[in-house]
Amino acid sequence: ASTGSSENGSTTLVVGSQDYYSNEIIAEAYAQALEGAGFAVDRQMRIGQREVYMPELEAGSIDVFPEYTGNLLQYLDSDATARSSDEVYDALRSTLPKGLRALEQAGATDQDSYVVTADFAAAHSLTSIGDLANAGGNSELRTRPYGPTGLSDLYGVTVNFTPIEDSGGPLTVKALKDGDIQLANIYSSDPALADGTLTVLTDPKGLFLASHVVPLASSRVNEDATAVINRVSEALDEQDLIEMNRESTVEQKSASQIAHDWLVSEGLLS
């Protein structure tokens, strides 16, 4: 990690990201907000997945990193039973390795969700996971706890299952819009949700593990820097992240430009 000085007298903070476009956008938002507050920042973007960057975080080589509460909790504790947003966040904070802390989680999530078309939701007055006929997703969804068995056990919903092998991608979205399936497992920040033609059903009983965007911070992130990053989290909601992902995949904007424009729109950067 760099030890140069910034305008506010603290050391340079190293901001990293996963090798994933959406994660890089969030990391850029942290980095630019910190720079706007006078901190010196060293970017280490797209450095890999958890097996690669977690040792770096634990060693103190990276100071700020966007993560996802539920996914990280399961990585650190495969026996974790927490499901709801607050339960997962609290469990994560108590499970993190020494020297790391979770700052305030954002409203934005990047997690499994069940999605229907907006027209189907309107026709059947659906807002929550309900009595639906057919579900589609990767073949392994059939045996996962939030698949057909979970739907039946937790919500009393019986579904037929259609395997679609693209992890909730374009083929799944097409099958949903074409009416081949009525319910699909799609990530909650997928850019396909941006145009309003699809509706994410709420999950009041916690079928899916909550996974909110959360900044991880080293002990070198002082009180002032923490306040800056927490303001970013406070402003970042689900629709913001969906739109950011759409701008990246559809408009091919850079992570830096997307983060800058969003920070300005939220009054977090002049």
C-alpha cells in the first residue's frame, strides 16, 4: 500500500475492486468521493475474485473494497443461518477477519431474486412471491434451497421448472418476456431491469439471502474517510445500481464516467 500524504494529512488509501464491471463502478464511486474530500487514492481495480483479494485485504494491502453482505458472509462462514438484511449485516460484522470492518451497507443489492414481467405482475396484482405456474433458471436452481423446494416449503408455491443455462442472462430474460416461463431467477441489479418491463417480487419471508453492497475498510480508513464512504452508501439504492450497470453494458460508458456522473447527480461531488 502507498504511504504518500494527501491534502488532509492522512496516508494514501488503496481502493480495490473485483474483476466485475459493476463492482468496479462502485469502487470508482468510493475513490472519487474520497478524492473530492481531499484524500489521495491509489486504484487497484479488477484484481480478481475473493480467493485473490481477501488475502490482500487481510494483509492490509487494500484499504477500501466494495463487497456484498450475504455472499461474503457465506464465503467466511458456510454455516451462517442469517437471512434478512439486518441479520446478515450483523453476522458479517462479527465474522470479518481482524483488521477489517464493514462500513454502512447500501440500499442497493446484488443478489438472487425472483422476477416476473411487469404486465404479468399487473394482471395478477403481484408484488410479492406468490402463486405462479412456471419458473426458469440454471439447472442447479432445481436443487438450491431457494429453488422449487424453497418456494413450496416457504411460500406454498408449486412450480414447474425449465432449465435455462445462462445464469439469469439474456436467454432467461427472453424466455420470460416471450411467456415461455412466468418466473425467473435474475440478479437484483441486472441491467435488464432498467427499462421497467420486469418486476422484482419482494421476498418478505427471506427465501433469498440478503446481499447488500457494503464497503470493507482497513484500520487506515480514518473517521473522516469513513464518513465520506458512508455517504456514498447512504445514497446508493437499488435503482441506481441497475442504471449504472445498464450504462456500462448498453452505453459502454467507463466505470470512471458512470461513477462521476452519479456522484454529481447525488450532490456528492461538484
